[in-house]
Amino acid sequence: MVSTPSSKDSLLEEFFPDICLAIWTTTPWTVPANSAVAVNAKLQYAVVEAKSLSEDVHPSAGNKKKRLGNIVTEPKMPFFIVASDLVPTLEAKWGIKLIVKKTLSGSDLENCRYVHPINNMECPVVIGGDYITTESGTGLVHTAPGHGQEDYVTGLKYGLPIYSPVDDDGKFTEEAGQFNGLDVLGDGNAAVVKYLDEKLSIIMEESYEHKYPYDWRTKKPTIFRATEQWFASVEGFRQVAMDAIGHVKWIPAQAQNRISSMTSSRSDWCISRQRTWGLPIPVFYHVTSREPLMNKETIDHIKSIIAQKGSDAWWYMTVEDLLPEEYRDTASEYEKGTDTMDVWFDSGYRSAPWVVPEFLVNKYCHKSDHHETECLIENKEIQIGEKTEGKWKVEQEGKAPYFSVITHGFVLDEKGLKMSKSLGNVVDPHTIIEGGKNQKEAPGYGADIMRLWVSSVDYTGDVMIGPQILRQMSDVYRKLRGTLRYLLGNLHDWKVENAVSYQELPMIDRHALFQLENVVKNIREGYENYQFFKIFQSFISLGHWPSIGSFGVNTDISVTNPINLSMALGASRFSGKGLCAGSVFKEFSSLKESDHEKVSLSLSLLFSLLSLTIFSGTTSFTRRSCQTVLAAHLLSLSRVIAPILPHLAEDVWQNLPFQYTIKDGSIAGFVFESKWPSVNEKWLTFPAEEVDFWGKVLELRTEVNKVLEIARTGKLIGSSLEAKVYLHVSDASLASRLLEMCSANNDADALHRIFLTSQVEVVPSLDHELVQNISHTGEYVVEDDRVWIGVSKADGSKCERCWNYSPQVGSFTEHPTLCGRCFNVVGIQPTPAMAAAIS
């Protein structure tokens, strides 16, 4: 140090001329560009006297972990200024006794001056920001405004010289004196340390692990330096832009806070980049003065060249050819610039020709590091040489060039790593769709799988993709496709004239249409709010359905997925086969209230087994009511999946066994001609008390299933169709409804069909002798009412056709092995004609 401000002459007077500022740096190569030393005004600093070297720490040139500098070996060391809190730490690290002679605040040091250790220029002590702490170092920060963002800001505040003696190749320039030509991160770094030590300016050098920014592409450490750049000013219309932000819908909503903060604090936009590719900035520089040459004449001439030869002409044509006629005599005095336009600024501005007052962009999509400010600002006013005419300008229109903005994250690999050619983890969309060279390792999934994956992720953050994820998407797709094929198969003979009117439909069918309408409504909201992952959850639910065998449903399914419940109920309702109720519904008890929508959707598909069975007859009311609802589901589902899975939706549409007529009377030959499913107010009028009642029925069925499982474990029954269920309900209203369902006029609403049992009886009292003899029982609370459940062997014998148990089996002479229901169906079936023998 050489001086203090006149107002503080007595502050450090006693220590001159032997007092120094102790700084700490991880980048010695920036010391030649030093312009100041920064302190924290809020910290306390100490002037310390350095005494003899401790016995246990000795300077050693061969110790790479820690090497003390030459100054420590001097007979008399200077006084040092360090942060007071760090004195004990530095004393231990340096192995030197540090005696505190005086303390002062950081603000007391402001405007003191010191001699630069390399170029001998006088530099000031300045007040830095909160980045100066006592967590490490000395509490004083060497400041090079040409090599750091925080240093640069501090330099602007104090008017420090922006000095950056490093060229484009990372080597010291002539301004660095004796270090000229050295690689700053190699020999240059070592040379600076050696020079400082020779000048007695190094206290200690040590190896130190710390975070340092590396270039993601080359995997090499980066060099920060201040360089000349081109900027577009936004000062003239910042407030108008701020006002326009409020009239845009931001997805997600918090994006508005970010763009508002960016726009309000930014006065200029850096539009130049130092790249070997990209759109050139058409500027010439005077070789001697470095003054830029760019005006209307030069721009017009270059525009005409690029119009004919493309933007690459800038790189291969000579300066003489690129300059207009009036400048060619002095062409030798100029060189063309090598900066390119910022690619994000360029891409945002290129959308401007499409944004005219008559047509605004509905949605503007960008990734999280491509700030929407660019398009907002770029499409307002661009001034490079001349003002661009015919573009949407915020200062003229007072509006943003879009109605809404969607922000999305980056795509990462399955491990969460950024995709990089060097890592070999890039997932190519073309390969996903078409497949790779090795189809076994990289099969082609088609465009629909790619689109399905996009819908499955929360794009507002970073998302992952890879082989395993794609296989999962393929499974979801195939199951959904299988479901739609199954629905098509059930409608193979469907005719519109066979439809059952809404008023005639069983209550469970009306409930199914009510739930369908709600599902379509929720999917519509998902599209409108761009929450595609919620739609995807519906797709998963639609795609999970169990396989049906001769003896029932697989045991490894979950009824939280809609088709599971529908298949189970449908099989019981119409085929009567012995489905394993315990295994089908074993997970139903874990459902929460929020899961009911998924389960109710499964109810809307419970009819899917009907048309594949012969148990109810092909023209029965039960079958026709089922197909009526089934057709409504197929038409709605094929249309709501179309925006995400257009190929699958069109495949379904082209295989519809009937024609679909839209409101104007024309036939919809393609799925996208059919329009979005319109709201059916009639379906939505399904009474709230009925919705509540069917919810109770589903919950009750879960509890019945638990008792059936107990009976199965006790070897009382095998299939649930071998069981008869007894119910006692304390609530008279609920008991009355359940009693009605026991004798329902249609199979659809019959309680034993829903429970997958052969019989259900509602008993008025638990004192009955029959109840006392039932060994497998359980209780369930529906709201505040208790329901007692009992299970016994079913009455009667097993019908060989539907497998239900009935006392009527054996009472029909013509078909003694059939129950009454099956006898009525078989009795009306026409006798099949004998096939002619072919010799």
C-alpha cells in the first residue's frame, strides 16, 4: 500500500511503507489484469504483524500440496491486512505468528491505494458486494473487471479500466508484457506465480479443490474475458413491453415473474456471438482505428449479395466484393467482422415476418434457457443499420406477438444426464420412429409412441427418455390399442337403430355415460391447460385390462385401472363365468376418494364382454343397452386420443363397423372430421344421489370381496359364483335400494351380478336363525351406517352354461343342466343348419 485518503491519513500512517494487502486467488493468470482490490464494507479487518516461522511448517519447493513463498524467509516481513475473523485460520495455514496491531472496518479501507505487483501502476481499494466473505481466502478479493462478472459490475461502479490481455486463443497478448504468448491456463499461470514469488509477492501456494466452470462440449476449463460485443437497445419501449407481458398467458404461471424481472432490469440485449457457424453480423472494421463500418449503403449491398448467394457469401467473398462501389477504393483499410448473430435472438426475430397485426401467434414455445423475452423484444424493434419495416412492433401496437407462452425443460437421458455426442447418449427421434440399424436393440416404435412419451412427462421441468422408458410407452400404447380393438370387436354387428334410449337404459349404464362425460371433460381441460401428463394418466387407465380365460380373470391385476373392473363386472353380468372376485378386487379396498373417477370410468366399460358371449342372446335388451353405451365410449375415446395418438385414432376410425354422421348430416370419413365430442347435458343430469349411491355400492362390493376371500381361504367356496351373500344394513333407505337390486328387472342392475356371486339376500334382522349359522362374516361402515356381510354356499346346482348356481337347475326336461335364464336364451335360438358334406 502507498496511500490512504486525506480524510483517513492517521488511520494507517504508523504502518507505512511496510504494509500490504493480502489477497487470495484461484486464477493467478488474472493478476496481470488486476485493477483493484475489493473488500466488504460490513466486515472487520485487522492489520497484523508477521513474526517468526513456526517450527512445524517449513517452506519446501518440492511440496506440491503447500509451498511457502520467498517473502516468508525474509528477516523482516511487512504488515498484512486480512479479515479479522480469518486471523487464526491464516496463522495456522501459513505457520506464521500473526499479531493483531489494529482493527478497522472495510469501509475505512475504501479509496486506499496500492502498487500493482506486476506493472507498478497505482490501483484503488474498493467496496465489493456480498460475494466477499470469510468462508475462505483472506477477506480481500483481487478484482479484474475484464475477467469476471462480479468484478465487472464493481469495475463499472468505480470506473475501473476494463483490462483483458488475453486473445481468442487463450494466450496472453502484448499488453501482458513478459507473459506475451503464454497459454494462460498452462505456462502462463505458472509464469505469473513464479514472477510474483521472485518479487516477494507470494505468501503461500497450495493445491486447492474448488468448483470451476468447464465447457460442456470440449470438457475444458473456460476463460472469462471482457470483449467487444453488439447490443440491441430496448430502453425506448421497455415499459410498453412490461405492459404487454400482463396480457399474455404464461405456462407455467411463474414464468411471468421471470420475464418481468428480466425485462425490467435489462437495458440492452447482447446479440453477437463468437462462433464458427451462424448468421454473420455484417460489419467491417478499420484495420488501424478499429472503428466499425455499417450503414444503409453497406447493409443494402450485403442484402443483395445474400439474397442471391446465401449468408455463407460473407465468409468466402473478399472485403472488396462485399463493400459497395463507393468504398472499394479503401477496401484494403478494412477487414470483415467474424461475430455471428446470437442464435436465439436470430430464431426469435425470424418469426417476425409471420407476426402481423392481422395474425398473432397463438402459442409460443421455448425451452427454459431460451427466454421468451427474445421474441417479445425482437419482434418489436430491430435496429441494425436501419429500422426494419413491416414487423410487429410493441411500441406501435402495444401488444406481445403471441397470446400465450409455454416454457419447457431440456430432454435428458435415462440417467438424468444432458445428451452429448461425446457421451454417446443422444436419443434420435428419427431412430425412435423408424428404428436403428439393429432393430432388436433399437426397434422402430412409430410416431405415436414418440407423441405418447411427450404427453407422459411434466415438460415444465427437465424430462428423461431412453430405451427403457420407450419400452414402457410401447406397453401402454399396445394395451390401449388392445382395449380399442376389444371395443371394436364388441360392436362388430352394431346398428344405430338398435340403440336403447337414455330413459330406458339401466341405472348402471346411465352412471357409465355420466362418468364418460366427466372423463371427456377432464381430458378436454387437460388439453386446454396443456397438462398432457394428466391426459396420459387416463390413457394408462384405459389401457390396463386383464386377460380372460375359461375360468376367469388373472389374479395379478389391479382394479385401480378401469378396464379391470369393467371386464370383471361385464363377465359376471352377462357370461356368469366363475371369475375370482377375491383376486380381481383385492386392491379395491385401498382406493381413496380421488380414485373413484378411474373406477367409475371402468364401470363405463363394463359391457365389453357382452357381445362376445351368447348367454343373453344377440338381440336381447341387455346386449343392446350395453352396445349403446359401448358405442358412445368408442366414439368419444377415439376422438379424445386423436391429438396425441393420431395414427391409432385414425386406425380405429377406419375400422368402425358403422358410419358416424356429424351435425351437418355428412359422414365423417376421418377421425379429424368428426369434431371434438360435444357436451351431452342429458348425461350430466344423472342425479347426485345416484352417483353417491353407486359409490356406496362399489365400496360395499369391496367389503363383500374381503369376506368372499375369507370364505375361499376357509375352503367353503372356490369361485365366487359358488357363494351366496347375505347383507344387513342399518340404514333403511340403503337397505331398500339394495333389496330392489336383488330383484332388478334387468341383469345390469342386479346386485349379485355386481358382486360376482350367484345370489344376494338382504336380511331384515341379525336375529334370524339362518344368520346365526353363517360362519364367514364381516362388517363395514358406510358413512355412519353399519353393514353386516355374510357368505354361505349358494342355493341350488351349477348351470353348465353360465356356471351360476340356481335352484332351477334340473327343473327343465329339455335342458336339465341349465338355469332358467340360460333355458330361456337357448329355447329361442334357431337350430343351426347342417353343413353340406364336400367330397
